[in-house]
Amino acid sequence: MTDRTAPDPLVRALIGHPVLAAAGYPAPDPAAPADPAAVFTAWLLDALAAGVPDAQVMTLSTVDAEGRPDARVLVLRDVDRAAGAWHFWTEPGSPKARQFAARPDAALTFYWPQPGRQVRLRGPVRAAPQCATPSPALSCYALHAVTAEFWQASGDRRHRHVLLTRTPAGWTSTGWVPTDVPG
């Protein structure tokens, strides 16, 4: 039987490591965003200008034909603001491409630690043949967002998030909502 009274070294290290401990984070724009592609583009450009390493890197989450979740890290290649679509490249016969064919719903997650920002996008993935790739062995795909969540860290631990949902009339927004996190 394992003694659970004293945490092991990993647990102690995880508990002792500061989380979201930057000296300051940018405040979210008080206006509720209405265009997720515009907000995303502004946040990505901010991260790139601040020198955040690999700011264009994202996690793509899918589900396989048996319903098991899968995730991998990819590079964002473009954002089509009018279509609300985030583009990336992959081989057409890759496991992820087969997963899109079986179950097109997916999620993208971007995290930029330095400004304390996270973006989560959900929607179907479709082939995007109009998007150029550097090789005929690659195909372009796009996640067409139906929801977009923007999360902003705050030094007072009252982080803020806003959820945008696509409707036939455009995008609806929850406005910025506090997310209290224990210290």
C-alpha cells in the first residue's frame, strides 16, 4: 500500500511551480468582441510582435471512428476572416485526414503564456482546395468555427473569458465573464 500522506516529488514540484504568475497581463478590450477571426488575428499579431515562441502553433483535437479523442500540434497557415476558417496543411492520407472524413467536428486550441491568453475554436473541418500548399503531397484543410472562446489571464486571478457562437444571423457573444481561479 502506498503512503498518500506525503506527496511524491512530482506532486510537490507541480504544487510549488507558479501558474499564471507573470507580473502583469493585458486587460481585455471591454467591448464584447463580435468577430472571432478579427480578435484572434489581433491577439496572434500581438503574440508574434512580443516574440512569443511558436505563437502560430496550435493543438488540433479530433475524434477517431471509434470515438476516441486524439490531439496533435500543427502550424496555423492562414485565417479566412469572411469564412471564419482557420487553415492548416496535412497529407490527405494522414490519420487526421481520415478522422475528418469519418467525423469532421474538431477543436483548435492556441495558448500564449506570455500575454496569458488562450483561444479555443470548435467546428467542422473541411478541405480547402483554394488554399495553396508548398508541395503537392500536402492538402489544405480549414476548421470552420461555430464557437470561439477567448480567455485572458489576470494578475488578480479573476481571469476573463468570452464565448462567441455562430448563428444564421452572425455571431452572438456572452460578453467578458470573470472566471475565478483559487490562488
